Amino acid sequence: MRRTMAVAVLCGAALLLPMSAAGPAQAATTVTNGGFESSGTGVPSPPGWTSSGTTSADYTETGGRSGSFRLTHWSSSAYTVKTSQTLTGLAGGPYTLSLYVRNGGGQGSAYAGLENCGGPAVRTPLPVTADWLKIVVSANVSGGSCTISLYSSAAAGNWASFDDVAFAPGATTLSVKGADVSTLAKSEAYGGVYYGTDGVRRDALSLLKSYGANYARLKVWVRPADGYNDKAHVLAVARRVKALGMGLLVDFHYSDRWADPGRQNKPASWASLPFDQLRQAVYDHTYDVLNALKAQGTTADMAQIGNEINDGMLWEDGRASANFGGLAQLLNAGSDAAKAVSSSTKVVVHLAEGGNSSLFRWFFDNARSNGVRFDVIGASYYSYWHGTLAAMQANVIDIRSRYGKPVFLAETAYPFTTGNDDHEPNIITAATPYPGYPATQAGQAAMFRDVLSTAQAAGALGAFYWEPTWTAVTGNGWDPENPSSGNGWDNQALFDFNNRPTAAIAEFGHP
């Protein structure tokens, strides 16, 4: 069934929306036979399109996304094929190609792109997906014409399918390409070092920025046992972040240690407070940290009120399933504090399970009915836990439309190896944690690229890679109360076991 995707309008927001206005391009352009409905079954080089290379590997078949037919690249022997269509009479300016794909993976190269548009060719690799997934690619057109290219260079039996191809004025971009570097200060204090690909020691934040990261996320605990992720350390790292010209997201856990869907424990100093005093403590703590950031000239661009609060925070007073009204008061205390410090700071409400539409609808329907004040929705998406890329995309599209708020992925990551660099067992150990994406440097890079691509096509603001600098450093383990604890995340960092960037770090340069 054809989905209707409404575009949410955010009035007066300082955040850059992912679809920019269409420059000087005015003409409405139409792709001929973009749904391949003028083709019939088994038709090579379908009407409106030109095939080159192994033309027998390019044909239409039944099973379209919105109609009866789709275009497929497949052959029983190795093949290279391009299906293309040149549009002419175009006004100059930015344009975006959008289409839906399915892809079995394994090709040497498979992409959708725009070529001969007056500048360098731009291409988006096809994600591996059993479900229809939207992808987009933008180019600036000059000279009046542009060629749409659907390309596969593949081994025998590899396949990819295409449908609902469209081309229109406007450009899509990701405005948030972030890194959660909450463990960086502790890593450095215990001897953690980082190198460029040339082996020269570098500042980790500067390296991330040089590859295209433009935002940093820093978590805040109230009174952590190890003294890190407290206000003082957040202030120190924030100065470095802002000196590099990066945006800053402050992630309030409202706990002395990790807060996530399975644990939302109160800080020890708040444990016995009556509800009214607990609500005031949320306000005071939030105000204190954000005001200190503002005072040193590093005002937070976004403030996350709670971390992965699927069932609320500050249990039991703020448990969503039992007392959403109480949770709403706690969230609004944090939101009000953030706005009291700076009206320009965007307030974020963040859940895990980014592919779980029913969870997001349940939570944000309740948030809306209970008057929770917020600006942006954050979602964690780990492909090995949180559903398919298509499920994540559908959820982002749905919640943008349903609640009229911009959305970003607050956390994502993927392993580059099954190896382990310390005594702590890795959290993710599978050789292929998500179908089509092995736990290798190439697999990590492809997953990060395709998460960004999928989010971009859904209209998300962008995504944060979670803890790219959390390499194995003795003393910088997961447990703030146990100095001998290890790090189960070292195989998902963006620095390898020699402390050099993995291939995935370059994906911060995604459009």
C-alpha cells in the first residue's frame, strides 16, 4: 500500500531541517515510468529507461512496492548493468532523487546516483534490506540536464530491486552528525591515546571533526562514584567541543550511574525525597549544569531530559507505565530549567528501540496528553537489537508526522571485529550481527553509512555514533564503582586496537 508521508513543519526552530528550500530550481520534473508500471513482466530496458552493460540482467517483474511491477537487476552469472534516464530542460539548482530499494547484498558495487548534472557524480550505495527502503541522493544541477543511474556490479545470483523513482527540486542533508564522547575524558586521564591513519598522535575530538562530525553528546551523572561524567568534566569537554565549532547535546541521566530501559535508579542523594522535592531536584540539577555551561560561553544546543526513558525515569515516582502524570511533571521540570537558562536550547525526549513504532506511539501519545513540553524526539537505534532499517525508517517518518517534531538518532553503533582488546567480554560477539553486515571494518562502515542514509531519507536531523572513542584503557571500564571493570564496547569504537581510525569514521562525511 502506498504510504502518505507528511512533512512536519517546525516553525521558528533553530535546528536545520533535513530538507532545504529549493534554490532557484522552479520546474516540476517528472521521471518517465518511475514506477515501472508501463513495462509488463520480464521487459528489459523498460520504457523511459536505457540499459547498458549486461542488459539481460535488467528487467521488470511483479512485486512492486506501490504498484504491480518493479525493476530488478539479477543474473545467473556475474554481471554489470546500469539502468539510466536523462532529464532535460532543468532549471539550475539543487535536486533530489528518491526511490525505494530492496537488496540481497553481496555486490561489488550497487548504488543509485545522479551523474552528468554539471558537477561530480553523487551516489548512494544500496543498503542490504529485505523490505522496501527509501533512499535519497541530492545534486546541484547546472547545464539543464541530469542523469539518474541505477547500477549493479555483481556476482552470479546477487539481486537488487528498484521502484517509485522520483526526482524533484530541493536538497536533503543531515544537519546533525554527532559523536557521544562521554568516556573520552576518563580515557585520556588513564592514558588513552588516539592516532590518525598516518600514525601521528592526534586529539580525538579534532580527528572526529576532521572527518565530518559536527556535534558532541556528553552524559551527566549526579554524583558518580568515579568522579567522571559529572558537571566539572562536562564543562571541561564542552569547552573543547565549542572551540572546534561543534554543537553540544547534554544528556541528563538523573542517576549516579547508567540509566537505560532496564534501570532508572535515583541518585543516592535523591532517593528519599518526597515527590515535590524530587521534582525540584530535577529542576535545580538541570539548571545548575546548563547555567554553568552558559556562564563559560558553551551554551548547550540541545538538552536531553532523561536517557532511554521507555518506561520513564527516577523510578518509581517517574515510572511511565504506572504514573505517566508524575513522569510528565519530572520531564517538565527539566524542560523548564533548560528553557530558563536559554530559550534557544532544544529540549529532547529520548527513547530506545528506534524500530518499535508501538512503543513510540504509546509514549508520545501519553506525553502529548499529559502536556510534556519538548522540542525534539531522540531515538536509539542499534540494528542488532532494535529491528530492521526499514522499521526504523518507518518509525521516524511516522513520529515526525504524528507529533510534528524533528527526530534524530541519539545512539547507534556497530562492531568492526569479533576480537576483544581487554578482559571484559564484548557486548556484541556475533560474526554477522545484522544480515549482510559482517563484524569487520567494511561491515561497520557500511552499517553506519546505511543508518545515516536511511535516517536521511526518513527526514531525520541526523544521528550520533555512541562512544566512538571508548577504546580498551585500563581503568576506563563500564562500572564507575569498580575500577577493575573492563570495556565491552571496544570492538564497536571508531578506533581500532592500535588506536587508529576504522574505516567507518569517514562516514561522518555523509551528505
